[in-house]
Amino acid sequence: MVSGSLLGGILPFSAATFVILIAFNDLIVSLLLFIGWRTKWVATWAVIWIVGVTLVIGASTLENALDVVEHLAFIFMALALVANGKSNSI
């Protein structure tokens, strides 16, 4: 999917390397959210990351509409974590 997208054409390295970087990012974000370390900042990064993924998926083809909807669910979960962090700090 990455190699056929807009990103695949502009990456300075292989799509396989990019997928590995995505996996490490997802692992780190998951662990940080799980242990509760700087949840507001990690959740904000997760929203930015998932919005970027959603844009790449949505721009690649309209056949991925269900994938976009699936990623929107994760965006709303991350936004809920951010909102919860703001309400706890008040």
C-alpha cells in the first residue's frame, strides 16, 4: 500500500523500511499509552500520526473507504484520551 501511494514516490528509503518505522512508532505509542506516561502528549502524537495515515490511505484509492472509517475510530479514541487528560488537570 505504501509503495503505491504518494508517500512511496517521495520516500528517500524503501517502503519496507518505512513499514518497520511505522511498527516501531506504533509499539512505542502503545507502550507509552499503556503505562500512562505523558498521556496527553502521546495521545496528541497518536492523533497526528493516525490523521496522516488516514490521509495516505484515503488518497491512495476510494476502495479503502472502510479502512479510513476504521482509522477514524482510533482518532476518536486518541482525542478522548487527550480530552480526559485536560479534564484531569483542571
